[in-house]
Amino acid sequence: MFADRVLSGMRPTGSLHLGHYHGVLQNWVKMQHEFECLFFVADWHALTTHYDAPQIIEQSVWDMVVDWLAAGVDPAHATLFIQSKVPEHAELHLLLSMITPLGWLERMPTYKDQQAKLVEKDLSTYGFLGYPLLQSADILIYRATQVPVGEDQVPHIEFTREIARRFNHLYGRDPGFAEKAEAAVKKLGGKKGRLYQELRTRFQQQGDAEALESAKALLDEQQSLSLGDRERLFGYLEGGGKMILSEPQSMLTAASRMPGLDGQKMSKSYNNTITLREDEVGVAKKIRTMPTDPARVRRTDPGDPEKCPVWALHQIYSSEQTRQSVMQGCKSAGIGCIECKQPVIDAVLDEQRPMRERAQLYLDDPSLVRNIIADGNEKARKLARETMRDVREAMGLSYS
Ligand code: TRP
Ligand code: SF4
């Protein structure tokens, strides 16, 4: 419960492209070796916007898992699962909905933004309004400490923290809590006990976040505390109650600079993508037909790489040496555009080759993918059940 646990999800609404690879998946692959990681397919989240196209979701779920595996996400290191196969997410979502002020949801920037962006869809639905709360349930049910997300999602993580705080505040008080917590402070010993109290006061009276962090670090070091006392002391720091749900941090993924085929950011909605496992002929064709500096009408016209989307790809894929010869060759009309594009084509194909190979294994035997997910579902569900036991108990729902 106190070690870092990373959780992230992706909506299955179409094939993944190289923008996802450079922006998100490479990061997942790296993190799976550094933290306990849970990655899931957010199929219910996809339904909030694609409720009229469930076939797309169904197909994309499996394609997406193959894409993850192709990119190097390793089921031996990370737990991969599907949201709807862990129905406890829905139960927690429902229970949290009881304490979620409507205004908090209505004020989410993504709510109005997405409605404005997807005008062709009617998103004045109950499900869509609740999107961030479903996300909170995803996160809180695993007591995730770190959530890697893009910038647009940061308000959802902040909202999740507020929900967790509100929940703990409402339900985290058992009778005699303060007395029990004070008794636990004594068990820390005189010096550490005083330090804990001092840090707690500094946080509670002055909102000193550093004091809070130091106090948490102090508790993390105490090996001899019982689990109950430890939890009590963590809860006592931030309020009067037990921490039943823990507040996650967002882990900002560096904004993907992955340019698309037209120089804009690579995105399905701009129709400028190369998919993760796109076939080789298709990749070569897409790059060969990319627009270039419009000033280079004829082969003999000099050009300016800064005005060319191909140059943006050289920034990602080419060595310093190649870039220099492109820069020089373009400006002097020493090279043609087809020639200039070839190293980019080669580099993209090189990057994709191991992905295509890994994917082939799973395409040849889809039961491998089903088994990976079945395993992941089971692991995730076990963790989710533990949290739900505490939540039900706290909310007075543990009759038997
Ligand atoms: N809303 C996220 C997105 O659009 C997907 C998501 C759903 C998610 N649940 C999550 C991300 C929980 C992180 C944690 O990208
Ligand atoms: Fe773009 Fe390269 Fe052609 Fe210059 S030579 S315009 S950089 S494709």
C-alpha cells in the first residue's frame, strides 16, 4: 500500500499510431521496470463517447492490447486488463457518485471542451458527465500512487484527489480515532513522536506541504509499527480520519512532439498518422507522398527544411550527420525530396520491424492475448476486491 503503484488506461477507439508509441507506450515500457504497473483498456470510458458504435470498441480492445505487446509492454512486468472485466470499478463509481457534487463534474474543462469538439455527438448524457468520476474509481480502487497522463488529464487527477479526500473525511472516522492515533504517536518514541506532531501541526495549521512530505517519509521509515497504527498515523496527518482511499499524483508524460505527415501533431482526427503496425508498403507510400516545402516545385528549386514536415520527422529519426546533409542538400537543391525522404522511411520501418514481429506471434495465436488478459483481469480484480471491502465497510454496506 505504501510503495508506488502506477496505473494508466487507454480508450479503445481506433488503432494506435506512432504518436501513441512516442508519447505514451515508450513511457509505459520504461516504467514497467521501475514500478508496479497496471495498464488497462478503458472500454467503459470509450462507450461514454462511442455509445453508438460499440463494434469499434470491441474490435479496438484486442487490437490495442496487441499494439501494447508489440510496443514492448511485457505481461511479465505489468498487469494488463480490461476495465469492464473488473465490475468493481462500476460499484465504486456508483458509491462515489453519492458524494460527488454535480458542480465539480460540470466544471471539468474536458466536459465542455469535448462537447464542443464532438458536436456531431450528443454528449449531454449522464455517462459522459460522470467520465472523470469513473476515472477516479479506476484509480482509487487500486490505491494507485502515480498516474501517468497527458496534460489534458491533469484536472481529472486533481478531481480524483478531491474525491478521495472527501471520502476519507466523510467515512474515515471511526469512534475513538483521535485517541488511537495519539496512542500510536507514543509508540513512535519520544523524539520521533515529537517530530511527527510538529510536522503535523505545520501541515494542518499552515498547509506546509513539505512538512507533510517529511512526516510521510518519517512514517515510511518506521518498520516496527503495526499496519493499523501506520495507517492511522498517515490518516491523522491530513485530517481526523483514516485514509481509506489514497490520493494519487499525476505523472506528467512529456508532451509528445511526434509530428504527423502534414507537420501538425500526429492525431487520428487530422488524418495524418502512421499506425503502429502499418504495413511496409503503406508506410513507404505515405512518406513518399508527404507534402514538402511548397517552394520546391522543381527538383532544381532550393528549399527550406524549416518549412517542410519531412524535416520534423528527421528531427525524430535521423542522426546529426544525416540532418546536416539534408539541411545542406535541401538549401542548395543538391538532393531531391524523394532522396531526402528515404532515410526517414528506413528509420520508421526499422522502428516498426520488432513491433511487427512481436505482434505476429500474437496474431498467429490469439489465445495468447486472451490468456494474458484473463490473468491480468484476475490479478486486478483481487486488488479491487480488497479496496471494495474497506469501502463497503466504511459506507455501512458490509451486512452479511
Ligand atoms: N481518460 C483517459 C484518457 O482519455 C483514459 C483513462 C480512463 C485513464 N481511466 C483512467 C487514464 C485512469 C489514467 C487513469 O486518456
Ligand atoms: Fe523537405 Fe527534404 Fe524536400 Fe527539403 S529536400 S523540401 S527537407 S523533403
